[in-house]
Amino acid sequence: MLTLNRRDKEICQEIIKNNFTLSQIQSYNEPEYSGWVSRRRRVSNIFVWELIWLATSGNYLLCFSQKKDSCHPIKIIYLPEAIIRRCSMKEECCVGHPFVLEIVPCLHFVREEKGLFPVKPHEVHFSFENVEDLCGTIAFLAKISARHVRTASITFGPPTRVNHRIHLRAARGKNDFGLELLPLPMREWLLRQGITCAEMAGNETTALNCATTLYEVQKQRGMLEDLPPISEEGVTEKRYEDKAGVPPFPLPSETEGGALEPLLTAGDPESLFSGWERLDGGSQGEVFKAVRVVDGRKVAIKRITVRGDHKVPQSLVKEMSLLKALHHPNIVTLYDCYRKGKHLFLAMELMDGGKLTDLLIPSEGEPVEFTEAQLATLIREVLRALRCLHNARCVHRDVKSDNVLLSSNGEVKLGDFGFATLLTSPGGMRRTLVGTPYWMAPEVAGGKAYNDKADVWSAGILFLEMCDGQPPLMGMNPMRALLTVSTGPPPVMRTANRWSSLCREFASFLLVKDPARRPSVDDALRHPFIVKKAEPTCRFVATILQRRK
């Protein structure tokens, strides 16, 4: 456990203040060290060498983005008990020289939006123009160690090899690094997606985060052609933002590993159900309509083939757990789960009206044009389902018309919970990137942390989809769509002239880019468009389905 002496505590308290600037650095060593160096910063899965101003103050090493008196430190490293190594002379980076210094501090502060915060010990790398600058810095740090023997026990280690993957150099004082400076595989991939230099300018970090988002989405969906050139390492970082209180439902924690056995019902599904009729199929399995023998109830059965080592995908266990725990009129009910051989069988409530998508983009006939009252009623039912999820501290993460299911009795329910997740860790934000690009919230598309407000954005895109017949960016290259969602203004109705000002205002109300200002589901349900326009029931759904037969 690192213990600061009295003087170092006082210095630390002073320099981590939000208003501390370069002009306020005090000299405790004579002289102090200062100079331009390049620090290695990770942007998505690409390393950027960014030129910074480095200065010492007593036993502290301070990093500034610019050499300006008003500049605040972006990183503070406490040198005592730090391990300092020179990179191997054999390590040739694509920045053109091997003069890299590695520091592993025991105490390390990094600036975030609200100030400087301590972070876990990890390697910090600085690159120098020549061997003289590198050796001079090491010699200076050695002098600090010798001068402050009791307070600055710095360990100087042997040369090490740093595992550099992809590097590029950023211009001094700029956060952007230009399409032309990206590694060739990433540059070529972005150009294939139609991303131009002009679109990248100033948005490089966002573009790389969008590429990482698309990489994870495509991998999860088994779409392995033309994947972004992203390393596997680092794409599964998770952070959470949670609400206070205990979930009202007994939902399983992700840390429990999602055990399958407690969710299974004994019996042979092929004997317990009769009259099997195939309704749909895809890469993950098939859906059948069947009749439960014991009581004659019609059900939908999802049959999933477990491949390879017969391990059940965690996303499927999660979906089963959620549907077993959540009971709500607007959420599809899961009756029972069975396992037979290499197959899993999920017996679910039959929504015989199909998907909402089938009304918006029918395989035959004209698409349905909803009235404003019908729009308000449909989106209200979806929002009620989301309210149930959010009250249970869950995020659906894939709200779209394909996952809104209808019945001939006039019911509207939310289904497909394979991407739903628990927000169970207090004080953080989730950062796993799943969903469908065209419905994704800006913070999800850009690889930022998010919470249940992401579902509200997706509900807003779903509302535009119902108004216009398709989501705003449908048909656009997915990478371009993600970048547009992340950097562009919120989408608007293409058929705005058809709808009232109250209807248009409701769409804008949901589609706020800043999640902190975006309304909650409860706020959306209290909006005048819902309160004044929505019908008491969804009987019109039954009428529409009957007419289309």
C-alpha cells in the first residue's frame, strides 16, 4: 500500500484540483524537467502517439495537452515506487524510432469530464525523438530518486519489449489525426464503406469507435464478411450506470454465469406438443406453431440447435431467464423450456399476428398507414413493456419493429430478449455494443457508455419507422449509418406533412442526442401525444389483421 509523506500529500491535493493549471506548477527540484514527448493513447483498438508537454513537480510527473499557462493536466504520475523501463532497442514502431520509455506508477491520476481521478496501475508509454532525450529523461528521474531517497524509491528495470499493434501519429495540439494517417487496412476498409476524408475530419475517434461497434454487431450476428480490421482484444469492455434500489424481479446476475439447468422443464417436447407447423427460420434456429397436448393451447416453439461443444450461448440463457422472470401484458410469455439432444425448445405465447414489420413492409399488398391515434397506442404499448424492463433494471437493446409482436386478439407485445441485459453494478455504465445499427442510440453507436435511455432513442426510431414506413437511415451502409447517428443531428420525419405538430414534437421529444437530457420511459408515457391521442385498447390491430387475411 503506497503511503505519501506529508509534503507529497500536500502537493497531490494541490495539483488534482480542477482549477490547477500549467502556470501554477511549483519547483521542488532544481531544476525541474520539462519538454515535448509523445504519449501512447488508445483510441478504440488503435494506438495514437499524441504530442504532449511533460513537466515534473517534486515527485510528480504532469502531462499537459498543450504548452499553455491555462492548460489543465490530463495525467498525473507519482514517481516514488514506480517502475521505469526503457523499451528494447529491437522494438521498431511504425512511428520511425525505438526510443520509448515505459512507466508503471503505483499512484496515477487521469482527467475525466468531472476532474482528475485515480486509476488502476497500468503501463504508460512515452516516445522521444532521439536516444539523448530518452537517456536524459531517465537520468533526471534517477536524480529525483537519489535526491529524495526516503520518499522516491523508483525502480529502474531492464529494457522490455512493448507489444505495439497499430500506431499512428497525431498532430501537435490536435485531437484528430486524419484518414491518411490511419493504418492501411483500416483506411482501405473505411474507404470501402464510402467514408471520405472530409467526413473523418475531426471525427476520427468517433469513426474508429463506430467501426468497433460494427465489428461486434457483425460478429454476434455471424456476419463475418468484410469485418472492420479491429483486434479482438478490448472489444468487450463493460461499464454500467445503475439506479438505486433493488430489482423488483428475481433476475439472475450476469456474474452468476447464467445456469441453464434450473430453467429447464422435464419431458420430451416432441411428445408434449402436436401439430407442428413451421413459421419462420434463421441462422439461430426455427420457430414452429404447435398445440400443447395437455390443454389444447396453441403455442409458438422456438427450436435452437446447439452447435459444436453443445454449450448453450449465454445470450440465449439470458433471454430464457428474463422471460421466465418478467410477467407483463406487453411482454411475450415464456411457458416452458426443454432440452432434447442438441436442441433447445422454448414454448412461448403464440403471437399469431406476426411482426409489426409485416404491416409496415408486407410481402404482399400495400403497407398499413396508421392514424395518429393508432401510432400513439402502439408506441404506448412498447413503452409500457420497456417500463417493466427498466423498473427491473434491464435494457432491451434491440427495440425495432421486428421485435414488436401482434396477436389476432389485438395484443401488442415486445419480444426477442436475446440482447437484453441487467444493469446490476451500481455507479457505472454498460458499454457492450449490441443491437441493430439503424435503431442504435448515438452513445451506443459511438462506443460510449450507456444506460436504459438507449431504449428510449430506439423507441423514437421505431416511432419514425411507423410514421414513415422504414427507419431513417435504412439502405445506408451500416458504417455510414453509425457515423451519421453519432455525429449528425437527430433524424426527422420524412413524411412530416402528414402528421400534426404534436406528433412531430413527440418524435423530437424521444430523439434527444444527449442521454442526460433524453426523457425516461415514464416521461414519454406522460407526453400529451400519448395521453390525448392513444386509444384505450389495441382492438384496431385485430381489425387490421382480419382485413389482411
